[in-house]
Amino acid sequence: MILVFTIVQAVVAAAAAVVCVVLGLANRKPSDLTLGALALVEALLIAQLVIALVAPALGNPSRGSVVEFYVYLITALAIPPLGIVWALIERTRWSNVVLGIAGFAVGVMVVRMYQIWALQIA
Amino acid sequence: MPVTEQPRASTASPRRRGAGVGRVLVAVYAILALAALGRSIFQIVDRFDEAPAAFLFSLLAGVVYVIATVALAARWRRLAWATISLELAGVLVVGTITVFAPHLLGLHANDPFGRTATVWSTYGAGYLGIPLVLPVLGLLWLARSRVAKD
């Protein structure tokens, strides 16, 4: 993993979470903005997957458990699509809050993934 | 789900409000279930010998979260009461053991972020305390939504 890209990912995920939760609590239904925010989080995760696949060949191998890293990454990849499908099926303001929770969870997982890759704190 | 959403919205707005918060609870539970189950299965496969008792508790926690998620989503109130109460008991008991007597679970040290950490270690500190707060919110929601229905 690359530290700067990880920070960008975590910040985008956190910002998406805040926007979605605030709009949800402000009585807004899911919109292009909130769904798009989660789509952006997902796009960055896909970029992360590509980086993780290529990085070891470029002299940046994982210091921690590769299996644990990919368990996190694959789980994280599933979360934004599930949130988006949820929001498309149930078009209430609470779905925006759900999208926010999804974004928050991905942000936390990205940080954990970096810990596993670079520091192996678990 | 839009099919069931509309009639409910037109009949009783207070109930719909409670139902909405309930959906958010379901989402948080689903993610915690994923976190607890995924982590414990990985720990059991990768390093079961290091702390078997702690990992089995973690697996139990994961299974309970999955059942609680389904019970909340399907509105099986009795099962939701049972599983969420069990969670609260679990996080309090395991949290207390990990803080005051980690050796009882075969743990050498109490580190909520360590290799042998579980969802309930140190009252869920490794998960931002969510495992401690969530069952309380869940029980409050179950109690309130029943009042709203009566």
C-alpha cells in the first residue's frame, strides 16, 4: 500500500460518511450526490486493489499477513455496492444514513489494511 | 421493499419514524456482524493455538451479531430481545475478564488492537466502543418501538 493514497482514501471515505449522514438527518432522500460519494469510495477501493496487486512486484511487499489484508480488502469492496443497492431499493432518508455508515466502515477498514500492510499491528 | 414502504407511510407516521431508525440499526449490526465473524474466522484459521478460548468467544459474538441482524431486519422481536441482551451480557462479561483477568481467556496481555484481540475485548475498545453502545441502543429501540405500537 501507499501511505499517501491510503490517507486520500480514508479522508474521502470519512467525508462521504459525513455528507451522507448529515443529508440523511436533514431529511434528504438518497441522491446522485450521496450515491456518487459511495461510488467514489468504491472506485478508490478498486484502485487500491490494483495497487496492492502491483506493489509487491515494485519492491513494496506487505510486511503483515497477505491473507488478512485481502480479507479486509475484499470485504471492504463489497460494502459500498451493498449500501448503494439498499439505498436504491429503500428510498428514504434513513438510507442516506446507511450510506454514511458504509462509508465510515470502509474508512476504518482502509486504515486497518494499512496497519496490516506496513506495520502488522494485528 | 418500496411496495411495503408506501402503505406504512400512509397509515402511521410515528411508526414509520421508528422503523427508519430501526433500518439504521440493521445496517450497523450487519457491519459489526461482518467484522466480528470475519475476524474470528480468520484468527481461528490462522492462529487458533494462541488464544483458543478468546477466539471461540469471538466466533460466538459474530454468530450472535448475525442472528441479531436478521432478527432486527425481519422484526422477530423476541429473538432480537434475546440476542441483543446476550450481546450486552457478552461485552460486559468478556470486557471485564479481558481488563481484570486476561489469563482466564488464555491471553498474556490485554491489547484491544493486538493479534488476539476480539470484538468484546476491553468492552469493544478496538471497535470504537460500538459493541458496548450498540446493544444499549438496540434494547432502547426495541422498548420504544413497542410503546409506539401499543
